[in-house]
Amino acid sequence: MSMTVRRLSRAAAAGLVAAAALTAAAHSAEAADTLGSAAAGQGRYFGTAVAASHLGEADYAATLDREFSSVTPENEMKWDATEPSRGTFTFGSADRIVDHAQGQGMNVRGHTLVWHSQLPSWVGSLGAADLRTAMNDHIKGLMGHYKGEIHSWDVVNEAFQDGGSGARRSSPFQDKLGDGFIEEAFRTARAADPAAKLCYNDYNTDGVNAKSNAVYAMVKDFKSRGVPIDCVGFQSHFNSNSPVPADYRQNLQRFADLGVDVQITELDIEGSGSAQAADYTKVVEACLAVSRCTGLTVWGVTDKYSWRSSGTPLLFDGNYQEKPAYDAVLSALGGSGGPGEPGEPGTAACTATYTRTADWNSGYNGQVTITAGGEPISSWTATVTLPAQQSVSSLWNGTPTWNGNVMTVRPSWNGTLAAGASTSFGFTVAKNGSDAVPAVGTCTAS
Ligand code: G3I
């Protein structure tokens, strides 16, 4: 059987990786008035699922290019799209997305290598030995084509079933190869592109429950035996039947504590207005509170192309207008667009920026500078989220209150600021083994 995949990866052929990295650096240096730049200010990416068929639509491409720093092909890298018949790889639509993303300096998440859905029928009819070979060839073919170009791959997607059992889901892979198919897929993936982060991705694992416990046990086992896994994706498709769990942050943190990154991979939240905005805020704040939560991806640019065809779960409406959920996400990321923009007349506003002013083996000093916008302010509030292990031993020029590892700081004597004027508060942190950077959230003023 002949493989039509090019043996030379696209990146090696075109020398694109270095160029993309340079553009990415320029991207993150922009003012924090878009989702991508605000997230970059927090050391995270902010991505979206993208459909190749919409890239030619001017408003779609303009919104994508302006706001997002990462893309996930919504369907174009799935098995039915990339290997419709055995050994014949078709990369046209996926290449269009990757090329577009690289032109904009965006990361690409690869979605997905081994999944029970969107499988061409030939896969299901193979016997066990042949299926194992086909699975590994598929991983090698796809990852080889994009070698060096993919930030993270969803190596295995949705391998656990819903409900209380924590059992594996029936699929050709599970039924014919048994539990070991997941481990084999990850080992094959590591060899195919050692630079890519390798993720397990699933839904209804966002809070602590039987399904997430089963995934947790698998990741813990993989880490203890040296099976290569770098990240866990939490899809985060929320609606009234499946709301943002109260223990979302706690669940992300327990996975991070196993020694993997966590990523919000397919976020969308049914609803509208302030209620939807508040739910989006919860998700962003949870990610920012977990130092190993490295980025968020929403599952589409605009409500009009959401997979929830009758819903409005995204950040831009069908006319590409920013929704309240957009403003909430930008604000939670510490961005400065929309209502309340600093410098906008008639609005009390402030920004908060963080610097590390001293550093030693066991600790460091951090400083947050508060700057008033275009109006004088009489008070301000800023949040600082400490990485889990770290603790604050002293704080000056501010008054802190604590909720878990989130420190909310208000003025002590320095609340009143003229338009454009600054003050700062400082704090000393015990690292307790973690040198991670705290996340500074929204500054609000009155
Ligand atoms: O492209 C064809 C079109 O030619 C045809 O006329 C039309 C008729 O139904 O179908 C079109 O394909 C559809 C495709 O989306 C592109 O729009 C498929 O039918 C449809 O099944 C497919 O749905 C995708 C779904 O995965 C399939 O399982 C959604 O777009 C995609 O958003 C969704 O994404 C999944 C993630 O991969 C995994 N996690 C859950 C998430 C949401 O379901």
C-alpha cells in the first residue's frame, strides 16, 4: 500500500516555523485590546475553532485575524477529512487553515488523531492487527505532514463514556485493541513529532465526576509509567443542563498537579446577555487561577456558524458584533477594549500591570502598577492570582482580601488618582518550589 503523504514535513520544506515565531512575538506586543493580546498579557493563548470554508468571508477572516492567537481546525484534520481511503492522505482544507494561521503568527492545535466519530467506514471493518497498523500509520501520516507546526495535538478524543461508570467508550479502537490503544497512540505520536504537546481531550470532564475521575486515573498512571502525555483538554461545552461546574478550577488544578498542562479546548456556553457573560467570566478566571492552564479556545468565531445551529453560544453574534460575553472575557483577561476603556472620556477606569522587582532562590517581590484611564478615580480594585504552591508573606501600599489563591487588593492610602496617574502596591512571595508567574486580572475603578 503506498503512502501519498509527503515525507518532508511542510515546515521543513518551507522554513515556516521561524517566520511564524517572529510574527507571534510581534502579535503579543500589541496593545491588550483584543482577546489574543489580552491573553498574551497573561501568558496564555486565546484561540478559536475555524472552518476552512469560511476563510474567504471577509468579516470572518477579519474577526479571526484581529482577535485570536490560536486556531483549531473544526473538522479538517479529522480522520474522514485526512485519510478517506487507506494510505491516501488529503490535506487541502487543513493546509489552508494552517497556512492562514501561520500568516497571522497564530498557534495551531491539531484536532484530532484517534476518535470514534468522523471515521471513514474502512477503519471500522479492519481486524485487530490491521487496525493497530492503520491507527499508527494515520498518526504518523498526519503528524509527519505537520511536523514542527502544531502547538498541541488532541491525540485521543472522547475515549470515555458518559454516565457514572467511568468506563471506556465502545469504538473500533477500544473494542478491538482494548485499553492499551490510548497508550500506543501517545507513544506513536511522541515519536512522530517530539516538539508537539500531546493532549487527551474530552467533554463532561470539566468538574469532578466519575468520568473526569477515570481520565484523572489514566493520566496519573501514564505519568507514573512514563507514557508521553503533556496536556489534558477540557472541551467545556456548557448549557443549562450542563452548566459551568462550581469545582471547575479545582478540577483543572488537580490535573495540573499531576504534572500536565491543562487547556480549555472547545469552549461555548449557551445563552445570551449578562448571564452568558458571567459564565464566560467564570471560565476565564478559572483558567487564570491555574498556572498550568496555558490557553483557551472557543468553538467557533461567530454564532452563525456554531455547531449548535439553533444556539448563540459564542462571543460574536451573527453579524460579527461583540456580545456582552466578549466584553466579559476581554475584561477577565485584563484587556482594555469595549465600555470602560482607559482613556475614554466619561468613564472611570484603570489598568493593572505586573512586574517582578526582586528575585531570590526561595522567593520574589512582585509589583502591580495601577494607572487611571482618561478620568480621575477615587478607588480601584485589582486581582492577583497566585500559582497554587506560592504564598504571600507581606504586602504594602494596598489592602488584600483572599479567596483561595486569588488576592483582591484595594487601596490603603492611594485610592485617588488623577487621569492617567499611577500608583503601585507590592508584595513578597514564598515560592515553595514554584517559580510560576502570578496572573493579574481586571482592574476596576470608581
Ligand atoms: O461538509 C458537509 C456538507 O458538505 C454536507 O452538505 C452537510 C450535510 O449534513 O454536512 C457537512 O458536514 C458536517 C460538518 O460538521 C461540517 O459542517 C457534518 O455533517 C457534521 O456532522 C459536522 O459536525 C461536526 C461535529 O463535530 C461532528 O461530530 C461539527 O462541525 C464540529 O463542530 C463538531 O466538533 C466536535 C469536536 O470535534 C469534538 N468535541 C465535540 C464537538 C462538538 O460536537
